Amino acid sequence: MPLLLGVNIDHIATLRQARYARSPQAHNAEPSPLVAAFDALAGGADSLTVHVRSDRRHMQDADALQIRAELPLPLNFEMGVTAEMLAFARQLKPDFACLVPENRAEITTEGGLNVVGNFGSTLDAVTQLQDNGIRVSLFIDPDLPQVEAAARCGASMIELHTGAFANAEGEKKEEELERIGTAAVQAHRLGLQVNAGHGINYTNIAQILQVPYLTELNIGHSIVSRSLLTGISVAVAEMLALMSPYDLGPKSLV
């Protein structure tokens, strides 16, 4: 089974909001997240990711609803663990929901969800979403206690946060890669689908392919950045080509 690619197009909306924050749905507001979503589909994306943040800094409710209604791709809805977002998820009815931490001061998501420290609220959110037919993933750091807590919550998937790996250099980068691999092995043993994302780009993707048991990578910023030069369809196709050597099963990393 090939490694799947979920494309996050949040930063298409970031560019639009730079000028049209007060009127994101105006007829001349651009670029369009919906058009970008169809371009990702044309490039071969396996799913699409959108994150409606509590401060609505990029994606708006209307963007997510329109993409869900019109795009013939599975939708992965990234969301904070809040009553507001749980209610919106029930309205949106995405194929998947990925629970992530949110901090209004952060530029982007800076770490994984603390499932161990917030087990009760996470369990409640997972239960609510699954009761509404939505498969749930937990965005967590590659730490074994977090992996085990995710399994106890009843989530069907995790997304391993690869940001520390992406930002590391030298020996530290290899240490972070091994940490991700160890977490992936444990998650697989516990029956969890293993996805990964954050900071993956056209250069470090080769190292990510050493991680065993991956099902899907969720990549946004690097693809949107590349698309400024190539267009989204080509940027997605280029990433898929780099992912194509992946072969499920244990790697030498572990």
C-alpha cells in the first residue's frame, strides 16, 4: 500500500486574509482555498486538511463547509479540543478529525497534544466525535506515554509531531528521527494507524521515509511554499514522487 499524502491548505487562506480579513467571502477575495483544494486533488492528493482555529486567523467556517460540500476527497479537520469546535465538527461532518493543541500566541502548532495530562477532556472529545461517525486522530509528540494514552482514549489514529525532527541539526536530528520511529512501532503494536506531520519538506522527506508503519503524511507549508513557483498541482505531484519509494514494514531505523 503506498504512503498517502494529506495536503494542508491553511496558508492559502493565510495569504487571502492578509488583504481580505474583513471580507474573506467577498467575490474578489483571493486566493481561493476551494480552488487550491481542487488543484491539490489534480496533483494526486489523497486527502485534504483544514484547520479552523478559534481566532479564525486563516481558514473560516465557510471555507471548511464549502470544501466539504464540493471537494470529492476525504477531509481531515484539525481542531482544538473545545466545545465550539466539537459543535462545528458535528456540523461539518469531516471524514477525520485531528485533535491538536492551540495557543493564540503561537505562529503555528508548536507541539503535540498532552493526552496524558488532559486525558478526561480528550477522551470526551474522542467519544463525541466517534459517536457522530468521525474517525479521530490525536496529534502528539513521539513520546511513548502519549502514544499509550492515545490508545487508551480509543482514537483510531495518531499523527506524530515531526517538528522537533525538522528543526534539529546533526546528531540531534538522528535522535529525533529514532524517537519518531520508536513511537511509530509502539503505536502499531497498540493497533493505531500511524500518520505524521509538521515541518516535513522536500529535503527531509527522505529521512522520514525511514520511519516504519506510516500510513499518511500531512504536509502543508512546504507544499504551499513550493506552489508559489510551480503551482499547487505540480508541488503535490513532486512531493508524491519523493514519497513513492516508501515500503510499509520495519526499517533499519528500529
